[in-house]
Amino acid sequence: MTCRVDRTHLCVRLFRSYCSGFAIGTFDRGSNTLFRVRGHGAFLLILAVLCLAQQESPSSQTSLPIGSAIVADLKGDVTLRSPKGDALSPQRGLVLDLESTIETAKGSLLLSLQDGSQVLIKSHSRIVLQSPQVGQGHYLELLVGKIIATVQKRLGNPPPFRIGTPSAVITVRGTRFSVEVTKKHRTYVEVFEGVVEVQGLAPGARSVLIRPGFSTGVQQNLDPEQPRGMIGQSEFGGPGDKPGKENQQEGQHRNKPAGHEKDDSRPD
């Protein structure tokens, strides 16, 4: 707000200065008055446009309501539904309200959240947008599929970034990580940067802290497994890089060295 007021005052001062210069120049150079009027008129028009742009820019950058998100990018077959279940036309820049549903068949979608965090939703996934201010305090509910998230660091005392799944709650305060949920509701978490807390949903379930280069798995009504190293994995490679694969070979490829895939920072 202070920045906006300062810019406005600057525009006013420039306007007054040039008006004074215009008046002096008019009396000093009577023969060139017409040309000076035209020159100063053009300058003042440009100055007015710039000032209006400064005035409007804050409103155009107004932060999103908590729990909503913007479609930053998308590719392939993606289905979006409003909180009331109405179908939405998938397109870049679309604002998704709280309780909107995202389903990716053979497509993928990149979300920008209210706090600046980004979530890449891989193919064959289903997500519901939620609010950290209500219910269990989740930003997202991942029902099936895989996401790769880059979460902004929490400064001060904002609510932590939480993701819910059918078998776990994932809590972070600024990190890069992936979460995958199988059709059998088993959750896998891999951490590339920062620290992630994973807790089961059973009453009194313990939690584990996952550090960079480690992962864990959680089955329904059980505690998370002890963290283990992600052998041979890059940040965007690893088990389940094609969501749905684990549903065909449940529990097999998790014990094998991970493969590699192309950069997943954008929808593939």
C-alpha cells in the first residue's frame, strides 16, 4: 500500500514540475508556444497512462483466496469440476475455487497456489482443493495418483502446508517432495529438499520425519514405515513416475533401483 501511495505522489510531483516548466517556457519563447504545447501534451498523456498503470497493478495482483489455485499449465486429457460438480473448461489462467476437483487421465496439470507454491499433478490422478483454515487443515486431498510439489517456505506463524491422502497426512514448511497414492490407498512420500513429516491416520499413529534423499510408505490404518534411502534416484525420477504402474505391480518395483525420467517441472 505504501509503495502505491509513493508512486502516486511521484506522478503528481512530476506533473506539477512539468506544468511549471510549461508555463515558464510559454512566456520565454512565445514563437515556439505551439510546438511546446504539443510536446508537453504528449508527455503528460504518457505520464497519465503510466500513473494509471501503477494504480491498477496492485488490484490485478490481488492474492487468491486461501484454498483456491490457478492453472499455470496443462497438457493432455484433464477434467476440472467446480465445487458444485459443474464441468469447467481446462485452460491456462483459470482460477479454481475451494473444493474444486482435478482429474488427469493421460494428461498433467501445473497448479499455482495462493501462497506461491506449485504442484505438478501427474497423469491418472485425482485431487480436491481444500483450505488450511477449515476441517483438517489440508491444502490438497490426493485421492489417487501422483503429485510433485514445490512449497514456499513458511515465515512467521502461517499454517503449515498439509496434504491429505486416504492413508496419511503430509506436513511441510518449505520443501520439494512427491506424494503418490495407489488404488489400494497406499501412500508413498519422497523428499528432494527440506524436511517432511508423515503421519498415519490410525488413532494415536506416530509420525516420521523424512529428509532429502529418503522416502517412506504408509498403508491404511498403520504407522509410516521407517525412512529409507532413494537409491539411484534423481529429483524427478523414482518409483511410480507413471502413476497407475504400481497398481499393476503393487509392491514389486518399490524394492528395485529407481529409473529416471525427463524433467517434471512442467506438464509432460
